[in-house]
Amino acid sequence: MAGAEQKKVIEFGLVTRDESIIAQVKDICGEFEYSFQCWSDTESYFESEQECRVIVYSDLKAEIKVFGAAVAEFTQIAQQISQEAYIMGIVPKLLSREQVEFLNKSGLNTIILASEVLESSKLGFIASQAIHAKYIPIKDTDLIANQKVTFDLYHLMPLRNKFIKIVRKGDVVSDSKITKLKSVGEFYIPRDQMKVFTTYTNDVDPSDPDYHFRRTRAYFLEFSVTFLDMVNILTDQSVTLSYEEGRELMDKCLLIAGELTQCLTMIEPNQIWNVVNNSVIGDFGSIERAPAIAAYVSYFGTMIGIENLDELIFAALVADIGLVHLPMNVTKKIRQGKMEQFNGEEKSQYQQYLKRSLESIASRRLPVEKNIRDVISNCREKADGLGFPSGKAGEFLSEESQLLHFGFVFDKVSMLKMGETRRDKFDLLKDLIQKEAQKTNYFTPAFLNKFLKGFPDLFPNGILDKKGCQTLFPVPIASFFVRPFHWIP
């Protein structure tokens, strides 16, 4: 094994003889630039002693009972060679609850139906999260000088594609150590240690000037981790949840959403942008931005006086999970910014993704009230009636559904892009409101007026109209129906 320690870690390992699965995985690895290796059977993988970040087992021709025993044996071998690997099994049909529990106890992380591999983006999504989100990035400002850490810290070695432990749980991090860590750059904690990281930040003396900021940052990171777990659960078609399990999952999400909302009200307004940073967890597409969008919904909702924010944060989290059920050719064009190249069928599939999100929620037995389902259904509609899926005009849109859309839009325009200068977020917010004021095609004037009142320092005299006059938005909005502004898909 001495020689094996020098091997570069393969990001995506596949054990199968199924050509259709091999072709799909090669396509995923090609797009995301993952290193890839395939073995025909368990024995050849074992002989290679190759460590992998993600490893998938598939034998679609095997009987389910035979498959169950084979994948359990494979999982044990994979755990010996790749101790930190995320292990998936592709099965030909729906399993019984007992079979799923047996495979999970064997160490299998996720079970995917073969139909999902070929007809949806589920495999690509899980791979992107498992490869890039096993470790959560934190900042030196999250560490407390001269105090023991309750988690491990890692540094990424890009050339070897491996995470190296640089601080062990129980070590005291001195001021000089934090200074050295700054020179390392970004460092990481294991995703499964997120809970103890949150506790660590909450143990800080409340008189510490950074107390509320650290606490809010920790809750946001935990929020992001919960979201990824929730997507996996809500899109899992291998087994059904009971009503009790659905309620438990929703209660957990609502609890964390409430804590995040409370924390955001305890920090300075300009600190919100340092809590919600530009690092995207994974690179699958817009779905990873849901935690950031949810945080913006909480912040903007508080500032403009929207109530029931916990439920709206939940809505922001689950609204886009239907994207996982879209075919890979559709989500690939979304990631590549080529949505204008959708053919008729692809456009239709995309515009129905919110319906797929609601179907996922219903199939997992989450007790979501009708008003929240309506918010999700309408969160991509526009005031000019040119949104989807129903083309509803502004008079039929609630403030809550517009708030979800606004969080989505603001996240799009505020994310730092390569080759562009970082801009002040309040300037971006002001520009967004002013440009929409000239057209009001996405949001109604009544909704936009709330931002003028919620951010009086940005708009002390209303909005300058085209003639240079200061004004608030008029109502009704019919005369403002024009084409959408260009930067929002």
C-alpha cells in the first residue's frame, strides 16, 4: 500500500459493465472535468487499490437479491480502499424498505434508480455535491484565538487532489497559528462536523464584538448543509417516507430557518454580504444557490416588512429542486448559459420544473400548506405576464412569490463573475430597483415601493424617472409592460 499512498485520488470511480451507464458517467465527468476511471467488476477494483472521491456500483442485469449482496460486499471493499468516498449504487427498480435499510447499514450513501440516471440529472447533481461539498470552506474570522477547536481543519492540495489535515480536533489555535492559516488561504471542515462547528461558534463570549457575525456565519453554513441533505432526501425515489418522517424533516428545516432569520436581524446590515459569500457549493447549476437566495429572502423580507419568513425560507430552499429531475441535456444548457438555445421540448421541460419541485415535496409527504405551494408555483411569474409556468400578470402575484423571485434575481446580479470588479452590494440593490422602476416587468410597483420604504438611505427622495424627477412608483402598472431586462434568465 506504500505505493498506493502516492497515487492521485480519482474523483469519479465506476464499477460496472453497463455501457449505457458508462456513457452517461463519461459525459458527466467530461462536462465537470472530473478525473474518471472504470472497472468491470469488484475484483479488478480491489486489485487496483485506487482511492476515489465518489464511487458508483451498477449491475442492472443482476437479480435484486443478488445485487443487494454484491453491492454490500463491494461497499465494504470500497470503504477499505477509499475511506472517505461517497458510495452510490444504481438499481434497476424500486426496492423494499428492508432492502434499502440493509444497503444503508452496509455503508451505501445513496441509491439511484437506473431510469433516473438516463432520464434526469440526479447522478450529476449528487456527484457534484459529493465531490465538491464533502468539505465546507470556512474563513480565518470563524476561528477563536487561544481556544480549542472541536473539529478538524483541512487544506486542499490541488496537485494531488487531496485534503490534508492541518489542525486536529482538540488543538488550541493561537493568534500566531491563525496568522499562519491566513497564509494558507481557504481551509475546510468536514461536512459531517458542521454541528460541532456551530456549537463552537455559539460558545463565544457574547461580549466579543464578532460574536453575532460568527454565529450567523455558522448558521448559514449549517443551513447550506441541511439544504444538500434535504435535496437528496426529497429526490430519493428508492424508498418512500412516512408522514411522520416528512413532518420531522420539515420541522428541522423550519427550525434552522427561524434561527437564521433571528441571527440576520442581530448583525449590521452591511455584514449580510460577508455571511452569504460568493462561493458556490458544487458546480451543478443554480440549485446550489438556494441557501444564499433563502438568506436574501430573510434579509429583504425583514427590511420590507414581510411576515411568515420561516415558511418563505423553506419555499426558497425547495423551489428549484425540480431542476434535478430535468434531463441532463436541459440542465447542461442552463449551466452553460445557453437557455436561448432550448428547443421546444427543452423549453417546455424547463418551464415545468416548479411543478416537479412540488411533486417531489408531495411524494416525500411534507405537510406544506396551500399558500406556500402557491408561492412556489408563482415564484418565476412576472408582472408583465411573460413569466412561467402560467404567464400570470402582476395583479395575480403575491408579495411573497415576488420576494422569492427578487432573491433569485438579486443573487444572479450580485454573484462575483470572473473578469469583473467586485461591486458594493447596496449599489447593486439600488441599480436593480432603479432599472426595474423604468420598466416594472418583473415586479409590481406596489412591491417595489416596499424597498423604497425599507431602504430609505438608498432612496431618500424616491426614484429618478427618465426626466430626472424624483418619484415613487405609480399604481396601476399596465403602462409599464415592456420586454425583460437582459441579465436575468
